[in-house]
Amino acid sequence: MSTLLEVSGVSVSFDGFKAINNLSFTIGSAELRAIIGPNGAGKTTFMDIITGKTKPDEGRVVWGDLSRSLLGMSEAKIAQAGIGRKFQKPTVFEDQSVEENLVMALKSKRGPFAALFYKRSSDDMSRVDELADEINLADQLHRKAGELSHGQKQWLEIGMLLAQDPQLLLVDEPAAGMTPAEREHTTALLVEAAKTCAVVVVEHDMEFVRRLNCRVTVLHEGAVLAEGSLDHVTSNQEVIDVYLGR
Ligand code: ADP
């Protein structure tokens, strides 16, 4: 597996407080990774750095063939480069149908200018059907997104991000507020997505992380404390101490 993203020696301070402290992290193309860590560990700030929302004070963030720096690129350019981000709260067009939401996502993939002249093609409509299957909403295509359950909205937003063919998908607490059945499908959806792009999931729910069955990175005080399988990191005494607040 080739390396898709390499973060090295990155630090960020807010008013003198180091939220990210000499952090290094790599992820391979088409890898599924979970990031865990107590509140304040730096998980959100780390995602903000990758997506260009927060500029680090020092360090390197390189992408693709690793000769391309993401530093100095705008959030929009980073998104266009193939990094999609899903925040915890679903953001879908509530008054549009599931199908229209997916079509809009396919349209926006072409950029603002081409989107003006967009016409639905049969290829796009088959892609919509494929995505709807993947996100478990094939029988809800004509329903308004606002009428979907919380879990279904989350799937729709993941589908909209997948429609844009990302190389890396960052997903913040996808399982929060979901029913057990919805969680199960979300696990399957993320595992499936990671066959075509790298997926980084920030999650507090350990049972959900266990089901993802992937490499886990533990952040603490803005740096990587441990990395490996969930069993490996949760048997690490430093990780146990951090979670127990010792
Ligand atoms: P997590 O997502 O793991 O809970 P965050 O990345 O949100 O952690 O925060 C890491 C630390 O940085 C926290 O102590 C938080 O209070 C601080 N922090 C984050 N963003 C800001 C900001 N914009 N200004 C000041 N402090 C911040």
C-alpha cells in the first residue's frame, strides 16, 4: 500500500497552548483508520490541519505522490484535490430528494463552471443508483432528505462525499446518535468505502471502532500516543492511564 498522506513534525498553538505538538502521522491509499483519544486530545484540530482550516506553526503535510504540500492551499483547493470531510452533524439539502442530493454532489465534482451547464447523463444516473445501494437508501431515492432518520441523513452525506470520488475521507463520529442497526450498516459502508479511498474515522464509541477492525491511532496532548490494533492500543498502560485520567 502506498502512502497517501504524510504529516510530519506538525505543531499548532492557540494563545501559547500547544494543541498539536510535533505530530507525525501517515496513512496509506485505501486504508481504513480510526483515531481515538480523550476530549481535548487534538483530534478536531488535526482534521482542521489536513483540510486547510487551521494552518500549523511548523511541520510538513504532503499528499498524493508526497511531493505536493497541502500547506498554503485553501480549504476549497484541498477539497478539490480529493479530501472530503464529514462533520458530526449531517448537512444535506433537506428540501431536496435523496436522488437530487446525490445528483448535486456529482455535479459539484465538475467544478462551479461546468456545473452551470450540467445535464444528467445515464452514466451519472447509474452512479446515483450505485451510491444509493451502497448507502442503503435505494428505496428512498424520491424521499425528501429532511424526512430521513438521523442515520439515513448521515449515510446520504457520506454518499454525497463518495460521489465526488475522494482519495481521502475524514469522518467525525459517524455512529453518534445511531440505532444499533444503523451503526451496523455504517460500519459496512465505511469498510466498503475504504476499498476505493482512504478513510479516517474519529470515534469515541469503542464498540464501533472494534467493528471497523482497522488500525487505530491514539492521540493525546496533540501527539500520537500509540498506534496498532484496538487490542494492542487498549492494552498499552499509557493509553489506559490517559483514559482513566491518571
Ligand atoms: P478533540 O477534538 O480531541 O477534543 P480539539 O482539537 O478540539 O480536541 O482541541 C485540542 C485542544 O486545543 C483543546 O485543549 C482545545 O481547547 C484547544 N483548542 C482547539 N481549538 C482552539 C481554538 N480555536 N482556540 C483556542 N484553543 C483551541
